[in-house]
Amino acid sequence: MLSKDLLNAFRMLRKNPVFALTTVVTIALGIGASTAIFSVTNSVLLRPLPYKDPGRLVLACNDLTRRNVKDFPISNADFLDIRNGAKSTFDDFGAVNTGRGPVPQADGTPEQVRFASVSTNFFRLMGAPVLLGRDFEETDGVPQSAPPQPAAAAVPGAPPPPRLPVYAILSYGYFQRRFGGNPSAIGKALPVDAGFSPIVVGVLAPGFELLFPPDASIEQLPDIWTAARIPYDTASRMNVQWRVIGRMKPGVSVARAQAEADTITEQLRRVDPIARTAGQHIRIEPMKQHLVSEVRPAVLALMGAVIFLLLIACANVANLMLVRTSLRERELAVRTALGGNWWHLVRQMLTEALVIAVLGTVLGVGLAWFGIHELLVIGPENVPRLNAIHIDPTVLAFSALAGLAAAAIFGIAPALRFARPDIMRILRASGRTAGLAVGTLRNGVVVAEVALCFVLLVGSGLMFRSFLAIQKVNVGFDPHNLLTFQVLGETGDTPAARQAFMRRLHDRLSALPGVRSAASSTPMPLTGGFSPVRWGTTDALTDQSKFQAADLQIVLPGYFESMRTPLIAGRAFNESDNTPDRNMLIVDQSLADKAFPFESAVGKRILFRVRTPEAQWGEIVGVVAHQRDVSLAAPGREQLYVTDGYMNHGVTGWWALRTSGDPAQFAGPVRQEIRKFAPQLLVTDIESMDGLVNKAQAGTWFTLLLIGIFAGVAVLLASVGLYGVLSTLVRQRTAEIGVRMAIGAQPSRVFRLVVGYGLKLSIAGIVIGLVAAALLTQALKSMLVGVKPTDPPTFIAIALLFFVIAALASWLPARRAAALDPVQALREE
């Protein structure tokens, strides 16, 4: 019987190719969009992390609650206390820290390499298999001997303490790239630089990666992993560098693990006054939750948008099927009168719906495959595991279920509506429009389409308002005609040598044709890597809880002039400030207002801790505009600037060149000049500051683009649905319209009648959509900039826009009705 129903379904669709094509394409649009976005949801939110038993992995996040600092790195001593103190709920803890640096290749030219320093148990904790050689052993992490005291060093003939070797494990990719996969690399020293040549003891299996949010500044794919030889128990608690991962014991809940972490935190606050006054709190967070916390709202919002789009597509197809089935009402009545079974009629119509859904699903998966490739191109960098998005069995299962659900949504209503026809009424009726009544069901479907579409339009409007707000954000400097890049490598053995080197490099870059000025900084705005330092006024001397956090930036004199950061008060740094003994500071307007409200900060002193265990006094010589260093969506922390010389020179690694033309044209000359001046240096991450600004707003643009596309398709489908209802109305009431016009009704009145009917349906949908949007757009709150989820101008503008769209969709059927010839209409009826 099923095969017979399928044959009949294909036969009916073949007889109506326009109907078949329209319904299949409509469903394909909904299935394709939902499948593409579900592939993102599956990869980012649903798929387990690629580690051993990932559900038991958590991050020990270090929060300084009284300074509004979240997820701060953990110190050596704190890591030891956490690892030794959480024995009842955790199997173990591991620590990792990453960075980049140049490594000489076989021909001597530098290559950028990503380093990771880890505790010796790290790979066992994460379940990362070692393909060749061996894993790290506990002895690989035995601390180096402490350097001799001056008195001991003065003893004649006293040998220096032996230096323990550093052991390294290579990533599979770097092993292939550097050694061509030759196993003889195991046991050899890898020349990294003059004073650091780790011994290779193993090679990781392919595919292992570190998955952290972008603001954690952790390299995803390190090339060289070294076992850290750090005296955790004696190292300073001020030396914070570790990201700490823990594995909970089987059956332990996060709440129980957090309770134990709270006990450890109390102990840390008792032994460390800074932890106590800063409000240190060790927060236990599942590793996967920590990874996706920033992007979860956007992904869920997009998933909700495509579900709405799929529902609108189903409603549109349901409307088309109601019209088509109504045209077959006489046929169905005849079949029933001749003894046709009610269930057989329902089954036949459901089979037709299933065939449409299957064809739409197949085409939709093809559209999704294409859409995923486009998503990979335009996707923002802060989406974790974006490169792992693909159509896998889980995504195919979702597509199949979506197709079945769609078939049920748009197939059941027509089947139940027409499977038990009023036989006597239909068979007695004459005329071809007897069964074309619009009915409450079709009206309800159109109202639902309009409401769903309105919610999507409001979401798109709010994201558009946010995008406009980001465009108007004052970043605190002039990003145009600015080329940024990073220079990696040794610049000298002594402070004096490094100072001379930096001055010569600055002069050579400034002298390039077309370069107006050069600046150096660490970090550089919008490149990441910012870390807070504590500062305070006189009150902090007696109450350390008064210390606050500010982002530190180390700069060469001339930085503010090259960046064109407005100087609000005082002066910028000069060369006399660029020495280790000059505690001169420049602060931004936000810090100045906090420290010295209603008075000038220039000439005042504040306490700050940058290079010493305890805070020291620094004099403020200038106040500059606040820069958007991390995000365009939020102002971020206050900012504090010191000179490169204050940090003993050679610390700044990022450069910015103010150019007279397109910055991209200077990338080649910059590389050539630095290669000629210092071949050991490596130039990386060359990009215009405008490009960095665009990247900073990529997340908002990505969400706006996708929701905008979905809203546009939804508007098209809803307009088609409204047009179909009104066209049916005109066809059904052709005789009535002919009679009205025959007895004197003006075409304009008929026109207003049809348009008014369409606007009534649209207004009902808009009212429902207003209520739904007011509730559902709260999910966008964390993604909006400069606008509230219930922004009245956006709601009013979208309501007016959709009112105009509804009027246009009603215009064609109304125009056709007004143009009817009364005599011809009555004759046809």
C-alpha cells in the first residue's frame, strides 16, 4: 500500500510541477538554513571536547572579585596549593602556559613557533597519546637548583650548580615540518635559541589541541611542549602564568568540587594578604562551558532564528497545500461517496506531504553544505572549533527529523481538514470555486507567519542598530593609515644593548619612504594579551582592598603621537622618561576620573605594581583618551602606561607605522628592512589597524548578516503566504465582486476591501509578534551594543516596515479584483 501511495503522490506532483517546485524549494530553504546553523551548534555547543572523559574536565578560574577581574592566570604557589588541597573531589590538576617565539630553521632563517610549558602530568590528564618516544615523567619537572648566593659564588673553586636539561615533546605537525617525520629526532637537542635547547623525548599523536576562549591568550596548536621546571612551592605568588585544568573524580558534581575549591580559597586568603584584599576566588567551571560562554548566546539566537524560518516555511507550504487540496475537494467527496476509506485519504495526503519533505530535505542538505563553506569564510575568529564544522551523522539525523517534523506540520492540517468532506454540500455545488473558502485555518496560518517573521525582523533590526553603534564607537586613536605588526626575537643581552637596538630599529622604520612615524607597544590595541595590574591612591596604604585593576601597556616614547591618541592633560612620554629609574606614568581619562575626581591628575602620584613585589609610587605626567583595547562592544578597564625603559628595555614587541597611503603597501618594505637590519628577527601578524577594527566587530556583523538573511527570506515567504490567501479570497468571491460592481460598487471600494482584509491579518500577526519579540529578544541582550532588547524605535520601525510590506503583498490581488469585468465575472461563475 505504501508503494501505491508513493506512486500516486509522485503522479500528483508531476501533474502540478509549479506547485511541486514551489513547495520543495520553500522547505529546502528552511531545512538548509536550519541544518547549516545546527552544524555550528553541534560543533560548538553539543559535540564533546576531544579529550579523555571530557565531562569531568573543569577549569580552575582565578577571579579577583574586589577588582572586577575574571579568569586571571594562577601563580605557581597557588597551583601547588590547589593541586595538593583538592584530593577528595579531584583526581589531578594540570597547568599550561603558551607563547610564541622565533626558532632558527635548518637554513638559519627564523620561523615562528608556538611554545607551551606544561606540568609533567598534563598529557595524561587530558588523555593525549604520545605517538613516538615517551611522555613526560615526574623527574622531568624537578626544579632547577637555585642560583648561588653572592657569598657562595665568591668561594674560590666552587663549581656552579648543574643545569638540568629541559625536555620537549613535539606536535605531530611540527615533527613532520621540521624533521620530515624522521624518528631519529627523538633524543636530540632542538636549537631554539642561544641559551635554550630542549631535548626531544616524544611526539604527540595528530589532532591534539588546546581549546580555550580567545581572551585566555592560549595558543590552540602549540608546536613545542616543554616540561616546566618551576619550584612551585617557593616561587612568588606574584608570578601568575598558569591556566589550570582539573579532572574531577567519577560521580563528583561541579557544586561539590566548588565547595572544596572554596575551602582552598579561604586558605589562600589567610596566607596571602593580596589574595585577601583582592577578594581572590577560585571558580570551578566545566571546561566546555568555559570555552563557549562568550559565543553561546549568539549561536542559540541563530538557532532560534532558523527554527522560526523553518516554521514559516512549513506554514507557507501548509497554506499552499490547503489551496491545492481545496481544489480537489470535489474529487475527495466523490471518492468518499463511492466508499473511500477516511484513513486511506488521510494517508494519501500525508504521503504527498512526506514526499515533498524528503525532496526538500535532500535539496536542503545540499544548500547546507554550500552554506557551511560560506560560514567558514565569514565566521568570526572567536567561535571555537569553527574549522571543525561539517555535516556528520548527527547533523544528517537532525535534517531527517526536521524534514519529518515539517511534513507533519504542513501535512496534517490539510489532511484532517479535507479528509471528511461534506459530501452533499460539495456535490450539489456548481462552479469551480465551491471549495475555495479561505477559512479560519488559512487565516491563522498567515497570522502565525507574520508573527514569526516580525520577531526575526526585530532581531535583525536590533543587531543592525548594534552594528551602527559599534561603527560610531570612539576607539581612542586614529585607526586609518596605520600598519601593525609584531617583531619576535632577541634584541640584546643587556639593558643598554636592548635600548640601542630599539632606538636604531625605530629610526630605520621611521625613515622608510611614506612612513610618517613609528610606535612600539606591548600589547597593541585589539591584538589581545592585555593583563591587569593593581593601582591605588593613598587610601590603599592602609587598606589594600582599595587597590583596583587597570590594563597595563608598555610603550616607547612617541606612541601616543603616532597612534593619534588625544592628549587630554599634561604631556606624553619623552626620551628622558625612558629609563628604569623614572617612575613616570600616563593614565587614561577613566583612571584619572576614578583616582582624582573633579581635579587634575597631572602631577599627582598613585601606587602601582608592575615590576616589584609590592606597589610603588609613580607620578602621573599625562592623561590620554581611553582606548578600546580589547573590545568595541564594551569600554573595558582603565589603562595605565609605562615606558619600555622602565621595564629594562626591549619589552615592546608590537609596532605601528603611521603611513601616508594604504598601509598594506608597506608590508613588503617593512619585512625587507627588518631582515636587512636584523636577520634573526621574525616579523609576524602584519595587518592594518582598520583590519583589526573590522575583526573586532566581526561577531556582531556575522550575527547581523545571518539573522538579516533569515529575516529577508522570512519576509518573502510571509508575503507569498499573504498574497496566496488574498488571491484565494478574490477567486472565491468573484461572483460576489461582480454583483457588487454590477449594482454600482466602485473599483476603488473593491480595492480597499481586499487590501483591508490583508492588512487586518497582518496587524493581527504584528500584534502577536510584538508580544513575542518583547519576550524573545531578551536572548540577544548580551550581544547588543548601545540598544536595549525592547528598543521602542526599532519595534515601531519594524512594525511600520512590515505594514508597508503587507500593503504591497495585498496590492496585486486587490488590483486584480478591482479590474474585474462584472459581466465576465458573472458569466464565468
